[in-house]
Amino acid sequence: MGRLFYSLKQKYLLTLSVRRDGYSAFGQANPRAWFPSIAGGWVFSDENFAKSSWLNYGKLRLSWGINGNRDIGRYVALSDLTTGKYLMVRNDGTVYQVSQLYVNRMNNKNLKWEKTTAYNFGLDFSLFNGKLDGSLEMYRMSTQDLLVQRTLPDILGFSYVWDNLGEVQNKGMEVNLNGRILQQQNFSWRASVNFSLNRNKVVHLYGDKINVTDANGNITGQREADDISNRWFIGQALDRVWDQKVVGVWQTYESEEAAKYGVRPGDFKVQDVNGDYKYTDADRQFLGYTAPRFRWTLRNEFTLFKNFDISFMMYSYWGHVSSYNLAKNQGLADRTSSYVFPYWTAENPTNDYARLASSNGSANFSVYRKKSFVRLDNISMSYNLPKALIQKVNMQRVRAYFSVRNVGFYAPEWNYWDPENGLRDSDNNAITGPTPRTYTLGLNLTL
């Protein structure tokens, strides 16, 4: 690898870098790849035309680069042999055990690095003698040759092979603002806010072509085929929900119509897009996204009389959906779970919950609800005892503090446990079940 940095007058900045990485887990034909990058910066606040009383610092940044991903197992590009036991039957009907040796995995000598080409534009600024500062980031990324397990037809003898998927594009923005809103002798108020959003879409998959037909069945052209088994669609996001749409619950007066679908009153009513009285892929629709459409965080910090500190933080994930277990489909109406659900009856003809032991004609349907929420994450308070008081007992500092985590949340359309269920935390661990509220009371002593 190599890196070159150049600066002119500390306001015109240029960085060049290149590296070549190898990883023996890739196929024998493509174990190595090049990853170059270039970045430029301009501190425009040092220019004569930008001199002003309100602009303290301003910098523009522009970069381009290619990054690689090798997040695969060490030997997935190679075939391997696996041993096992197998039962055979002789002509006389006796069963005996034999050893077997077979190829367990399909090799792919062309498996190669996943590459992401990124363009990034940034703006850093500080205004009004440092009372307001922040940054703006805008990016566009194109990831090619994604590392995926490609599903194979059973006739090949293997269920999957590690392969490189075509191309996925990401674009988005992030805004950070920090402000000293008030700065008085006995009171100060600082705040920071962050806003971010990301949009992605599948541009290419495997290159397989299918015919495009008009209403009369005439071929009008070709397009790249979607991967329905993995639910990847050209032009759609990776987290797009593609499923049947539940539009309510069959009511008592609709029993004859419900019977045409093999269900009865109290079962979920699913939109029949093509009107064939069957539930097939032709009835599936794009119903939303499983990842939040945008996120924001707000933090406020207050200081009173220089000794008393209060702070709180709020954040929000907005615009995503998740399946909601509204059906009592365990099949045992006399047994209950630890969470109490409403359910449909003829006397309580709700349109949101199915009847007890509903199976929807042995069909599995997911009901989707918006999972948007705003959470008051924590409130913290602390008090530093006056130095004149603690010095009398030969101590340098005494600080008492109290904090509450998971104070509460507002989720207008989600009523089942925590709205962050199914999402992942900063360590990529799945969040499940109710989130506890935590109280902390403490005392710090410095002798």
C-alpha cells in the first residue's frame, strides 16, 4: 500500500492512496484486488472573500475510492469431502450400516472480492464564534460483486453456491449540528442533533434475461430477471417487503365468500389481486421497508449554577414496517401465551385480530404494521457539592448522580413489546423482547 498527502498553505489539501489486498479464501482465479482512493479538501474560510464576523471555519471535502469486503468463510470457494453413515437394505430385508464419502459443497474458482465504489461530499463549518458548528455528508455508493449464497436447483446436487451478485446502489445524507444555545453566568444550554437517511436499490443481479409481454401475450422485449426465492428485485431496495396484503378479517356475513378461499369468518382477509380465489405469488405486493427510512437523534445538556447538570437524549426511527403476530394460530384455543391478545368473535367482530386457532386454510400470512417510534432514551442528573464545603473534610470533589434509561417511547401503530424488536444494536445483536427500564443512583468521591 502507499499514501501521499499534499497541503498548500494549509487550505488546499490532497490525499492519494492505493493498496492491493489478497485473501486466499477467494477463488484461485481472483485472490487479489486493487483499491485506490483520492480525496481533496478546501478550507474556504481562509480565503479573503470568505472573511466575515459570523463565519469562523468552513471546509469543503470531496472524495472517491474503492473499498473491498472479504466477509466469507475461509474455504467456501472450495469443494470439500464429508463422511457419514448410510443405511442399506439387503435383498432379504436386513438393514446394515455403511460408510459414505461425498462432495458436500460446490466450488467456485471465480469467486472474488466484493467492491464498493463511493463518492462523498462533505461540508464542515463553525459559525458565530463557535456557538453553532456541524457537518453535512452526502454520499453515493455502488457495490458490485456482492458476496451471497446463491440458491441452486436441487437437480444440480447442491442447494447453494457462494457467488458474486451484480450491483446494489446506496445514496444518502447525514447532518450533524452542535449548538451553544445559551451561555449565562448561572445557566447554560447545549444541544446537538443528528439526522440521517439512506436509500438503496438493486441495479443488477445475475444477468439472466426474461421476456416482457403485453396484455395480449406478445413479446415486447427483455429485462433482467428478479431473484424471487431471495426476494431481490431489480430497481427495488434490498429490504423491500414483498408479500400478500392483509386487508381485514372475514366477518360472519361474508362466510360464503370466505369459503371460496377455504377459510371462514374470523380468518384474515387477504387481497386477491388477480381474482382467481387462490393465494399465489401473483397476489404479492410491495408493502413497505423493513429498515427505517430516516433516523434522528436529539441531545440536550443544561448546567445550573455551575454545579447542577441535567441532560436527556431522544432518538427516532421512522418509516419502516414489521410483521405483527395478530393471529391465534397455535391451534389450541384453551392455552394462552404470556402476552394477552385480543381476538375475533362473532360478538366482538374486530377487523384487526383473527379468531382463536385461526390457520387461514393452512396458509401463512404476515400482518404488517408501521414500526415508527420516538424514544426518550435517558435522563441524567448530577450535582457537584461546593468546593468550599468539601474542602473542610479534606476532599477534592463529591459528585452525586442519578439516571434513568429507557424512559419511554411513542409508537402510534405498534402495540407489541418494544418497537425496536427485530432491529439490531451497535454491536449487531438482535434486540428481542421487552426492554427494561434501568435506574442508576451513585456517588463519586475524589480524595
